[in-house]
Amino acid sequence: METPTIRPSRPEDDAHIVATVNALNPDWPPLTVQALRFGRGLQPEDANLGSFVAIHCDRVIGDVLWVRVTHVPEQRAYWCTIRVHPSCWGKGAGSALYAHMLSQVGADGANLLYAGYREDHTTARHFLQRRDFLPTGYINRQARLTVCEARLEMAQKANLRLCGEGVRVATLAELGPRDETLLRSAHRLDEEASADVPSSEKWSSKSFEEWRRQILDDPASGPSLCWLALEGDRVVGLAQLLRRGSENGFTAVGRGYRGRGIAQALKFHQIEWAQRHGVAFIITGNDAANGPMVKVNEALGYRPLPAVIEMVKELT
């Protein structure tokens, strides 16, 4: 059997990579080439991103992506993603991609290597286990909402009650996407909430400029799909939608404002927008330990999808 050839990825490979991602995740809204490229562009300069493809019989059948985990400065940690089209499993592409990636991150002095797999992809689990990856304990619970079946009664009540308490929800487009004071307030809220998300590594903050670019310039989202909850001029909640069908971005509520139904109100506005614009599904993911948010989503009608299990390997 011909051994797959490994080479750096090229722009013309992106459509093949997207096709593989979509074949591996048929229950997710389809990824687009534009979204793939924007995601790569979000990586900071010191992330040392690498992207290679496997070629078999002149066809791109898989890819590997690695990026330094820059928010864990005390470790030389990398996250890797290896994807092979299901029709091409068993040709050695995954092993060849992994070996190439390992040599590259090893040369950079990596001491930790993270990866993840869908819990229903036993082939991927066995692939990682054979290479001495171990579970970190972090599990991301995925869920999908059929928009036309959403149960909005409780969320609508929360939204009306909050309006009476002086908390209003509006999109960033409505509030002023170039209002730097507003943006910095939203960034501080995002950072506060992100620090409280369970993680296998200590959280390190994202710069304001990096965060602003992600919020304002993402072709899959933008100011019209970013909702803010405000009490007076203070941002107390934030939620974002990404157009992949759609997909929930991060939903954040300030520490002093949790338990008041702000997350429900934000999600009410998201789902109402999705209904008006003919969106069929919304996908979300939550840490398995984040019980309150999981309950919010269940009450709205989200149904479980296979979870993503995080694994780690120590490099010597």
C-alpha cells in the first residue's frame, strides 16, 4: 500500500479539509472555508501554528493542525488536531500525520500535548490511547436545539422580569460597536467569566485587541450576533452566535449577577433571532461540571450530542 505523503497545507487544500471536518461531524452545522481560515487567523503570532496535509493517490485525505497553548505560559503546551476522512481510514494517514507533528512540536521543546475526541469515535480514542494520551478529566458536553421546538416560556419570563429590574438586552450593533468604553466593559466581563470556566490548565487572559477582533471581525458572527445585558451602563452579561447553522459562542454573566436569569434572557434573544432568520439548529457546548448552564439549556429544549473528551500526553 502506498504510504501517504505529508506536506505543508496550501490554500487550495482548505475545501478538502472542510469536507473531512463535515464528514466526521455530520450532526454539526457544516463548516465553511471562510470560517476555517478566520479561525486560523485568530491565533497569536507566538502560537507557532502548524498545518500539514496527508496526500494519497494525489488526493488530500487528512490533515494535522497544532498550535501552542499560549494562555498557559508556564508550560510549553500544544493542542493538536488530526483529521482523516472516514472513507480513507486504515491507510496510515493518521499515524504519518501524528509522527510529523510530534517531531515538529518536539523540536520546539513541547512538554505537554493536548488532543480531544468525540466520545462516539472509538477509533480516535484508541488512536490516542495507543500513543499514551490520558484523560485530563475535562469533558465538553455538546447539545443541539431544534429552533422551531424551543421552549421559550421561562426564558421569556426571565427577560420580562429583568426589564422591570433595570436590566436590558441589546445587540452590540444596536449599542455601538465602536464604543470603546462599552467594548472594554464587555471584555472585562468576558475575562471574569472565562476565568471561572473549569479547565485542565490555569486560565490566562486574552488581550483586548485580540478579543475585539474576535467579536467584531468574525465573518460567522459580528456585532449583530453579539448580545449584551446591561444594568445601567454596566455590562453584566454577554452571549454570541456563530453562523455555522448557528452555533453558540461564549455566554458570560458577571459573578455578582448570576442566578438572576440573565443567561436565560440572553439565550431568549438568541433563539428569537434564530427563529426570525430561519435557522434550523443551534449547537452549544458546556463543561460537564457547569450544572447551572446545562440546566438552562435543557429547559430551552437542547438535546445531548456526543461529548468531546480532552486528553493529554507528557513529552520527554
